[in-house]
Amino acid sequence: MSASNKVHVDAAQDQLEESRVLDVSDDGEESLESTSAKFIVFRALGVLVFYYLVILIVFGYFDGWATDTNSRSWVKAVDAIYFASTTLSTVGYGDILPTRDETRMVTTLVLLLAFTFILREFNLLTEMWMEKMQERNQKMMSRMAASMDEDGDGVVDEEEMAASLGPLGHCLAMIPPRLVSAMYAVLGLAVNVAVGTFVLMHWEDVDMVTGIYTSLVTMTTVGYGDFSFSHPGTRIFASVWLIVAPVATAQCLNSLLTAIYDTEGRLNRKRQKLLEAPVSVATFKAMDANGDGTMSETEFVVARLITMKMLGSEALPMVQRLKETFQKIDTDQSGHVQFEEILQAQQQQREAQRLRRTTTEGRTSSSSPQWSAAD
């Protein structure tokens, strides 16, 4: 039986336990990573709400345009939000435009705000969502592997896989991951096009070809402007879809291209070659971070990880600083850090922070004006 048709349960369990350790800290509080993720989400929502409020106030009421000049205020508000989404998604149909010099100046400032802050927040949210999905998939695969291992030998073979999944599930499990990724990408693109086409055909009264054409033009943020959303109801839909569709399309196309060109497979094969490749003179000089003419085990490992694109080029100097920090914590210079030394280092850090606060407060009080009784 080939090794490719086996799933090692121990490795899967290790990944699951590692993810659990990262999720919750020792004292039961949420980890720094989860707190940072929540902060990113709230910050992105705050920036996005501020952006839409500015557009709504400036363009919906001060400029006063709408699809119909006799439209009610809620229609103008819908048009303002729709304009904000077409601007943020860079589709820019051109069906709604600022009409006054004042609002045109505001538009330039809003564009700078959108492309400087909002798109950055969207990129962070997308990366965070992809990481969460990958972690969830790893946990699911770990649990599945543990449940399939009936004989408890730590390996899921073809017989155990067929017994657990059934004939159809076993056949699906044998599909190459590249093909599965490509199928999911094509399915995502098809759903995206189908949703836009359905709305355009039923509420904008266009034929199927025009609906597919307009959907693809929108999803790729081209936005020729020959067809767009004109009714208040469809513009409410478009205000959300214009933000979601381009991001989902970019992710699907990226997954599809990665599967077609086997980017991950090529990178893994290159990494495998680097694991066994000899060290050249140029590589030795690059790995000798401290310039002492020798190469330590740490320098070798970190430099190879940089070459394998698993670490950034700034890792080597950071390793040197981490080694210095380790030596400070390792007070007995045994090469191992004990729990008591960790507690001692934390206590020293708290005392240093307390001393800095005391020094700062003393400088503040000494620099403030002193008033005497005679004054």
C-alpha cells in the first residue's frame, strides 16, 4: 500500500492540539491572536461605517441627486450608498456622479480615504478569513482521521477509509487536492455569476447574455457602464454585492490559477530539494549572520527557511536578538530556561515598567508650573 493513500493520525492530532493551545491561553483568557483578530474586525467595520456615513450625508442630501429628481429621501439615500459601493469596489459604472464642485472635492478626499485605509482593512480581513478557514479545515481533517483509525495503529489505510466514507466518499477522497481546489474555484465563480445574472434578469429586465456579461464586468471591476443597476431595489442588492463579488472572484481566480500551475506543489518540491542540497560558499557567507567566519546550527536552519520562503529576510538579525534575550533569561547559562527563570524575568520586566512609569510621572510633575502662596 502506497504511503500517499495513508493518513497518519498522530500528525493530525498534533495539529489539532496545537490549534487548541493557540486558541486559549493558560489562564483561560483569550489569546493575543484572537484579541487582535477582533480588533481588526471592529476597526474595519468602524472605518467602513464612517465611509458610508460621509457619502450618505454629503451626496444624499447636500448634492441632492437621485435616479429621479422627484424621488423621496430614502431613494436618494439608496443612491448614495450605491455610489459608495461602486466607488469602493472600483467598478465605477458612471451612472451616478457628483454634480457640484464642493462634492467633487469631497470625492477626491473620500477616494484617498477609501484606497488608503478601507482597502487595507479589507485585505487584512480577507487574509484573516482565509487563515481561519484553513485552521478549520485542519481541525476537521484531524477529527476525521482520528475517527477513521479503527485499529488504533495511527494510520488510516484504504480499507478503513472505504469503511468510514462508503464507496462514493472513498472515490471522492481519492480525488487529487489540486482538482478539488479547482472545482471549488469554478463553483464559486459560477455561483457569483448566477446570483448577479438572476437579479439582473428578474428586476432589471435584461436577457441572460446581458446578465452574464454585466455580472462578469462587475465581478472583475471593469465596469464599462453600458449596463448597470437602475432600480432602488436592485441598487440595495448591488450595494452589498459590489463589495463581496470582486473579493470572492479574486479569491476563486487565485485558487484556480494555483491549482492549474501547481504553485504549492512546485514550491514544496523546491523545498524538498533544498533540504538535502549542499551548502555553497555564497550560501555560507549569506548564512554567517554575525560575520565571525563560522555558521551555527541556528544560522543554518533560519537561512534555509528563508531560502525556502518560509521566513522573511529579516529573520536572521531577529534571531540574534532573540538569542540575546534567551541568554538574559538563562541566568545560570545552562543553555536551558527553567520555570523559575521565566518568573524572575517577568518580575524584572514588571519592575522595569513600574520604574519607567515613576520616572515619567516625576518628569511631568517637575515640568508643571508650581504656584506659591505669595502668588
